[in-house]
Amino acid sequence: MNGARRGASRIPLRRRLVAGFVATMLVLLTGAAAFVYWRVQNALDRNLDSSLERAGKALAPHVSPSGALPAGDAHLVTLDGVQVLDASGNVLSRDGELADASALGPGTVQEAVRAPLFRNRGQLLDPDAEALRLYAMPLHDRGTNAHSPAVLVVALDREQHDEALRQLLVQLTASGLATLILTAIIGDLLARAALRPVETYRRQASDIAAGATTLRLDVPADRDDEITRLGHTLNDMLDALGRALDRERRFTNDASHELRTPLTRLTSRVQLTLRRPRTIAEHERALEEIREDLTRLTALAEELLSLGAAGAHAGDGGGGGPTDLSGVVRKVASLRMALALEGTPYSSADSVRVETAGECLVGVDELGLERIIDNLLDNAALHGSTPVTVAVDKVSRTQPHEEWARLLVRDTGPGMPADLLSTATERFARAPEARSRPGSGLGLALVATLVEAAGGELRLCHNGRHHSTGRPAPVACDHDDAMTVTVFLPAARNQPSDG
């Protein structure tokens, strides 16, 4: 069975469709032909049977008690054969094509004694054989001894009847075969027409797989069926894959560029240190420089890993929570200032100004919020200047039941150039003048990924220009022209306490 299935699966789909179509039509045509043949046969049989029954009933009263047929009876002329039998099946008298031997077997004679019956003699498909339709009826009160007439058998020639049925069989068979051939031809044409776009898609997909990544499936614009919808879906999938490949290619190129500089610098420092003998102090200075390069490499690698992990969970819708955004902001800001080294941007007591309006719950876990806030503070310190204002509040505009938590980070630096504002959330996006400063250009990309995963919006605003990523929040900006980063997150409801 499994071998037959495997063999059938190797047959081309077009041939399987045509074979199934033809097999279905064969069943339908056979059933229709059988029904037509049965109706015609019944109609012809009824005509013969009514003629035999009338003739038999008209002739029976004229059969003598001894079983003799009436000489010159007009009903004998209309019949092709007549026999009068006793109860044992012996022929008492006969006329026409019926011979001296009984036309009925012994068992059939006994059935005819009890009730009238019809029988056929000869084969339908054998035109040379004697073909008769027989009607046997009981005769009563024709005598009292064993050889008294008991059954009257009348017969009509069935040749025309059988010839009509044979012609009908030939015509049904011929028309059925012609219909099946026409069905196979039409089915093959329809299958070819239906599968032609699929074959076109297959060839074009093969070209795409061979490297023609810009090629798209040729979908007819004037059709709207399952095949064309499949083509549009595949084109959408190819577009999405193309965009993903472009992003990954750009990310790989940018990552290799960013990693090449510290690796080259690290290699050069090692080679320069090994070029000649050095004192312990010189080795210590060289190791300190190498340590700085390794620290930068480690930070870059951690940011890349964080960005990859955030992107892997981008479809999870945030997860976690409810977490108090105001509390996390106060915690991160206090730790940032407490742990800041002397001379760093956040070492002064008023470097971070926190403004909160009470508890503000969001559906993001605490670790995710800390990563968002840390990266925004790092970005403000590296590319702006302190003091940095961090404000948290809850806003509701167009829909009273839909509330948003707003996290606003504003610094006093020069802000972003207009051409960088629209690309700042892309990986490794940095202004030319920022290349000499620490950082890798991944901070805002990581924030954008985390915010989008939580179903929120990230806005970058400066000097009247705005750039947004993520799900738009129905809240207008109401800040000044300073460099401002705003994060909108869907607010979470308070969990009922168990009591």
C-alpha cells in the first residue's frame, strides 16, 4: 500500500488531476448509462408483457379440457408460439415457434400453476440465438385427471426488442468513450492552464534561489484567484526576506567596520610593544592601553548581544510586569549618580533631575525598563550634556480607557543634526563628529527594539523636527525645542490584591 502511494506521488500533478477527473466522469457516465438502459429495457419489457398478457387472457378460455388449442383462433396469429402444459410439464398442444419440448422447466411449471410469470429465452448479446419472451399463466377447470391442461404458455419474438437494446448499448458505450476522451482533453487543457502560473512561479523561484534576489514572481494584475493570491503572498514574503537580508547585510557590514578599528588598534599596540625591549613602566602603560581597547570591545560585544536578544523577543509584546516605571527611573538615576566616578558626566549631585507623578505601571519587566533608561542616560551623556531631566507621567487622550505611560529624557546638549534624526535608531548610526567619542551607535537601536516589543513608541525630537518608531501613541508632543527622547508605553492596570 505504501509503495503504491509512493508510486502515485511520483506521477505529475497534472496527470493525477486529469486521471481523477476522468475517473469521476467514468463513474458518472456509467451510472447515467445504467439508468438510461434500465428505463428503456423496462419500457420495452412492459410493451411485450402487456401484449402477452392480453393475448394469454383472451386465448385461455378457448383452450379445451383436453388441452387442445382452438383452430384458426385470431389470437394465435398475433403470437409467435403457444404451448399448453399439464402440471408435470408435458406438452398437450403447441403452435408456432415453440417446439414439442416444454418451454418451461419442471420447477418453473409448478410456479406457473400457482401464479402467472414471465421468462426470457435466449441471450441478449447473442443475436443468432432464439430470443423469445414467454408468459405462463395457470389454467383452471380444464379437467380433473393428471393430464389435464394446467399452464398456458404464450411467446413473442424478442428480436426487435433485443436489437433495440443492443443498439442502445453500442450508442451509450460510444458516446461514453467519446465523452471520456473529450473530458480527458478538456481536463488536461484546464489543468495545464491552472498549473501554468505555478510552473512559472517555480522557474522564477529557482532563479531567485540561484541569486536573482531582486526578481519577483510575475503575477497577472487582471486576475484574482487562489494562484494569483498565492503569488502576491510569495512576493510579500520575498520582499520581507529581502528587507531582512538587507538589514542583516548592513548590520554585518557595520559590525565588521566597528570591530575592525579596535581590533586593528589592539593588534598595532601589541606589535609596537613587541618591537623592542621595554621597561616595566612602559609595559604597564601598554597593558593599560590594551585594557582600554578590550573594554571597548567588550562593551561593543555586549551591546550587540543585547540587541540580538531584544530582536529575538520582538514578537512577544513586551511581557512581564506590571512594573512601576517611576520607581525604576528613581532607582536607576540614584545608582547612576552614586556610582559615577569623579569627573564623569553624572558625578555631580544635580546631573540627573527626576520628575515623577506618582506610581505609573507598565507591562514591561524591571530589567527591560532598566536597559531602556540606562541606554537613554548613556546616550544623553555621550552626545549631550548634563543636567539631564527624566520625567515620568501618565497621559490619556482620544480614548479614556486607553492610558499611556510617558518617559521623557531631555538634555542640554546641541542635539542631533537633522539628517541623523531619522536614522538614529538604526544600528551603528553615528554622526561623523561622534566617531571619535566612546560608544558604538547601538544604544538607541536597542531602545527602539525594546519599546517596539512592548507595543510602544519611541520619539526623537529636536528643534521642531520629530522622528518616530513603533506603534504611534495618540498623544501630541508638548516639550520645548531641546533634544528630547520620549518613550510611550501602554499603561498596565493595578492587579487586584488577594483578600
